[in-house]
Amino acid sequence: MRRRRSLAGRRAGYGEGVIEAILFDFDGTLWDSETVIYEAYRRLYDDHGHSLSTDLWSAAVGTLDGFDPMSDLEARLGRELDRATMDPWERVDDLMAGVDLRPGVRDWLRVAGDLGLRLGIVSSNDGSWVRRHADRLGIGGLFEVIIGADGDLERAKPNPVLYREALAALEIDARRAVAVEDSPHGIAAATGAGMFCVAIPNAVTRELDLSGADLVAGSFTEIALEDLLGHVERSMTRPNG
């Protein structure tokens, strides 16, 4: 507890570099829904004698309309599938029921609360989806703002507009917020909005190119939130940082 009070006090008088908010991606970042859905489609492909690579799947991660696995599989088979019975997305709520927050996330959220940080979620998914599952996971009330693309392809990541909307809702400058993402599309959206972005990939996205992030961590347990904030603030004091 002493460390948190000391950090909070240092940050309170830091000046222009102080971080006031953290904006999280939702699917694949706070909870690993992406890996579950990918695995369901991978098994569907296997059942039909084909393989679904993470490289191909990556076009769908963190955005809308990036890749349609059912259309791709139908094209490979040369016939239509009964999507009402075969598409894993039709059973997505059942698939998600047993998925919890990623290890370390609850600690990050608790420390963020101790430090008085403002929290938000920025997702290419529907806001209703995010709210439903955030509430189920017991964290919905922690977020001051939840911004979703709500089916609008033009607003979905990698377009930075969702992050800009969240920053506007919080009435804070991009330099005072940190984005936490797991995919190239999300990283592009966050950095395009002028934010420092840390990538914390999941089992699927760790194979993707995350070089656009300002910092990459293997998991939420690999880096403490206090250490991340210190890293961000130090980077802001460097020349041209």
C-alpha cells in the first residue's frame, strides 16, 4: 500500500505527462474471447478437411468485416453450408459462458481504482455485447465510458475514431491516456488517436505483428500497472518522446 500512495503522490504533481485514464480493448484483451472463437472456427475447418491459420484469421481480429470464415470455407468446399446449424458464432454466448478475465486483469483494475485512474472500454464490437459480458464478469460498473462500433464498418478499428470519441467523452487529451490492445488493428487505432499504446496479446494475437505498439508485454502479470505508468511518464520526459 505504501508503494501505491507514493506513486499516486508523485503522479499528482507530475505535470504535463501525468496519465489520467486507461482505455482498454475488450475482446481478446480484458478477456480472451478471441481465442475461444478462433478455436471453434478452426475445429469447423478441421471437420471439413481444411485448416484455418492464425495469419488468415488475423484479418478479423479487432475490426469488423475483415474476414468471413464461413464464406471462406464455403469457397474452399465449393458449396454452401447450413449456417444456422454450423456457424460457431450462432452459439457464441454458450462458448463465452466459461471465459473469465485474463490473469492479472482484476489486479490492474483494482490498482487503477486505488490510483484514481479513469477507465474506459473501446471496442469494434457492439456496445451492448461489451456491457453484457462486462457485467457478467463483474467489472461493468468500473468503466466510466464504453464505446463500441455498433456494426458501423467506417468507425471500427483501425479507424481511430472510437478512441477519439472515448477521449472526448472523458474530456481528456490523448497524451493523458494509455490504450491497452492485443491486435494490430487496435494498435493502429490507438496510436492514430495519439495515445501511448501497450500491447498485451493473447494466444492467437501473439503471433501477429505488434511492432506498432509503444510497448509489448506478454501478459498482465508480466508488468505491474504502476511500472507501466512509470515507463510511460519517463518516455514523455525524453527528448522527442
